[in-house]
Amino acid sequence: MPEQQILVLDPTGSDPDAEHLALRERGPATLVDILGVRAWSVSDPTLLKRLLTSKDVSKDGRAHWPAFAETVPTWPLALWVAVENMFTAYGANHSRLRRMVAPALTARRTAALQTDVETLVTGLLDDLDGLPAGESADLREHLAYPLPIAVIGQLMGVPAGQRAEFRSVVDNVFATHLTAEEQAANAAALYGLLDALIATKRTVPGEDMTSLLIATRDEEGDGSTLSDAELRDTLLLMISAGYETTVNVIDQALTTLLSDPTQLTHVRDGRCTWQDIVEETLRHEPAVKHLPLRYALSDIPLPDGQTIRSGDAVLASYAAANRHPALHQYADLFDATRISKEHLAFGHGVHFCLGAPLARLEVATALRLFFERFPHARLATQREDLQRLPSLISNGHTSVPVLLRPTTTD
């Protein structure tokens, strides 16, 4: 079969729906250019799940991507493939690193955070309640952002005064319109913050995950559990993944409910739950559109006659797969009453997101308490006028302006 022309992914993510449709129309997998790197974008959910569970597909670029050494120095997304943590690990090494983090994110521990999350949301809503009628509030800035930052900050022991700095650099990690030089400078700033956090927790440990990981690392001594690089990059992963993605899901869920009153009515009339809203948001507008990268360890024949060659890069295109007609009927429509809740927003297989229960808890709590407090809230602009984040990875808006109460002219 002749090779298709490579589809260049838009680094600004300006029209993801059209781009994801184009990917699906090109078959189960298609060659794309992602900021100068050639990869196979996989948008067919059946094929994607097979590859995500295959031992012939790795996330360890150092070991299994021939282009790693020449790509990383000049690629804006270098941090996504060069970190040394469970995100880029393969096989036994991945299992070892995942075991280190898993105890902090069990379902039991997550459920125990319910009261804390409710308290945080209530405080944020109290602040919003102080705004006068007619004045719009940016819910991304004043609800979607601060809640996950506070939750992951408490879990990881990040001092409240340092969370704004972490937010700034983490946001830039997901900003795919930045140059390689800008991303390198941002990575240096991020590692500077992580090193300072590690130094503080070594001196004054607390009851947090950062202190636990440091203690485990230092007590072993021989580096058999976490190397210095793995410690830093594990903290990077937990802080960034535990914050940015949840921000986007809260953003997208609020945006949908405020622009489609039918879905809110479904909840209020008992036809679905807040958890159903969360799952449909994850399917319809997942926090991450494309997740770089994986690598083929052998030739992988595709259903349409093409072949992913050994050493080729693979891009998991979750947003395109979630709306594939083979996965759901009328997949482009948001419908919280769907019977099937299947989606790939948290990945699949051994790399399934450990933080999924916590993210679900935060989003459902934020939605429930917000609409209890502000039942008549509405978008202050048309949904199509909301500006998307400049990213082919992160799926959210730069702001979500909302009128919290009816005005005298409504």
C-alpha cells in the first residue's frame, strides 16, 4: 500500500475537532508530523488498546527509539520523552517505579480526601460569591485552576507560596507553541523548583508524598529504588499530571454544562449523575488530546495493510479515538445518559493513570457544589468564542468567563 502524505499536526491546537476527524478518515493509524518528528498517530480505539497493552510497544525512548539521541536536543517536546519516571519506563522498570507511587493514590486514600476537597471547593465558591451581579468570573482561573493545585500541593507537600511558580512552569510544559529554546529554559526553571522542594523536604520532612519518596530513596542508599533523576522526575510527573489534566476536565465540564442546559437538566431530574457528567466529559473532551510517545519494538502490521516499523514512534491520539464511531454511536454528541461509559482519557493497560480516582473526585465535587451554589450561572460569551489553549496536547480554554447570577436585565 502506498504511503500516505504525512499530516502535520497544528502546534497551536486551533481546530482539534477537524484535525481528529481528519485522523480518523485516514485509517486506524496514519503518519503525522508532531513538531518535526514523524510518528504514527493511532486513532482507532481497538488498535490503540491493542498497542497500549502490547509488549512490542515501549515508552522508553532511550532504549527503543533510534532517533532519541538526535531528536531530544532540538525538539520542543523533549521533556515528554526524556524524563526518567514511570511515564517513560518499560517492563520491570515501569513496575518498580509505579509501585513506589501507587500507595499514595489508592481508592481508599482518595475517598478519604472527599471532605478536604469539599472544603477547598467551598472556599473557592465563597470567594466567587462575593462578586457583584453582572460581573463575570473566569471559572478556569478561580475554580478549575486552584482546586487541583491545592489538592496536589497538599498531597506532595508543595508549600502554598510556591504553587504559583509550579503552575507557571507546568503550564508551559503543555504549551506546544513554544520553541525548543523556550522549553529548555522552562525545563531548567522547573527542575530548579523541584530541587528546591527536595532540599526543603530533606531538611524538614512532612507527612507528604515528596518526603516519603525522599526517605525511600535516601534510606536505600544503593539507588535500587529511585535514582536522583528518577526522584526528581517522579515528583515532576505527579505534580504536573495531578494538576494540569484535572484543570482541563473541570474547564470542559463547566463549559459544556453552561452551554448545554439539557445535560444539567438530566442531572437535576435524576436521569444521570455527576459521575456520568464526568465520564462523558472525559470521553467527549479528554484532558489530553495526543500523548507522546511510544515506540515499536518490532514490525506491527496494521489492518489496512500498512506497517509500523520497528523503531517507529507512536502517538496515542486519545481525543480522536474517544469519538471514533466504532466506540460510540453519535460519538460527536455529548450525552451524559449514555449507557456505555467507555473511553481512553486515562490511557489503557499498565500505564493507566494512577490519579484517575482523584481526578474524578475533584471534578464531580467541583461541579456538584458549583451548581448548587449558582444554579442560574451561564457563559458570558458564546462557546465558539472561547479561546483554546495553544497546545496539541492539553485540551482546555485560556479562560471560561461566566455570569454567576441573573442580572436585572435577564
